[in-house]
Amino acid sequence: MTSDPAYEDALRQYVSNNDVHHILTKYNVTLKELIDLCGGIQPGTTGLRVEILSSHEADIIHVKIFTDSYDLVRSIDFGYKTILNRHMHVYQQKKGIATNLLITQIKTAKKHLFRKLNAVASAPDEYEDVKWAGYYCWGRLGYVMVAADSSDFNLWMKSRNRKEKTLEELLATEEGREFWRINGYSWTGEFYLDDNGESLRILGAYLKSKEKSITF
């Protein structure tokens, strides 16, 4: 892919590139596209620092992005066309930053024919200072539980006399959302990038509820 050479040059001052296995060259990916595969540089971002490391075992690039607004850690598998979203910490909640990061990532991943995103949707932990919100937000934004977690979720819901069979169903009502906010827990999720899949359908419905129109 091509990119503005001047923009690429400007990016390099913020990037520590240890892609010693030349995976970016092999797959013809620019620095901007790599950063966008992680979620991109959101408007108004300051304090940018990017670390890139390639793996000798497979066509995987590990990326860490640090800013004054958010931190990201991704493992991007160009061979299997999957992205593991290892970590995301947004310092200011409820400003749409996480949603915008996901939208940028999805658009770029689809452009490069990736199949899916993976993440752990973390809930708050009494032993940590960070109040993680992924357990709630990622469900609303289109991530679905992996099969094992979905089975556990069904048993957990039955034990609490709930009739909903999926997290999507639970989060469809204000009462269900409040129940999950209070009682929810960490889970492992997948976001499939096929146009007719449930992930993009769930995300599209959420964006519509916020009066946002996005074309993927």
C-alpha cells in the first residue's frame, strides 16, 4: 500500500521499529497502516510513542502505542489474518475514544482482508487501580464470547434466574445493561469482520442508537 511519504517520515520520529524480520515489507504495510491496524492516532492525541517488534516464529508484528490519552498493545498476525488486542487503557472514559479506535481498526483490518479481532474483555478487579470497562463496552460494540465462555455465561445466567441466552440479548435492555454493569465479569471475545456477521451487525445497531452512520 502507498502512503504520503512526508507523513511516513514525520511518523518515524515517534517510532522504535525493530521489525528485524521485515514483515512490514513482506506484506507491503506502511507505518500509518500498521498504526491504524492497532486503532490509529485519534484527533488531538499528544505524547505519541510507538514500539514495533517482529516475531521470528511467524509473520506476527507486536505493537505498543503510548499516548497521553490511551495506551494500546497489539499482536498482528499477517499470516492467519487475526489481531490480538492484548491491552487498551483509555484514560478519559465516555468520550468515544475506545469506539473510534475500534472503528479505525476494523476499517483498516477489512482493507487488509483480516478475518477477526480477539480480546479479553476485562472487568474491574479489586486489586487493581484501573477500573476496566471492557467486560461491558466490548459486548455493546460487537465482540461476542468465545464458545467456552458463552457456555459458562448461560449457566451463570440460569443460576441467577435470567432468561437471556447471550450477552447481546442481555445488553439489549436498560435493565439488562444495569444488571451486567453491577454483576458482570471478565470474558474472552472475538470480533468477526465478515460483512454479514453478527459482530458488525451489533456494532452497527449500537452506532445507530448513538445517531452515528459509519460505512465499513
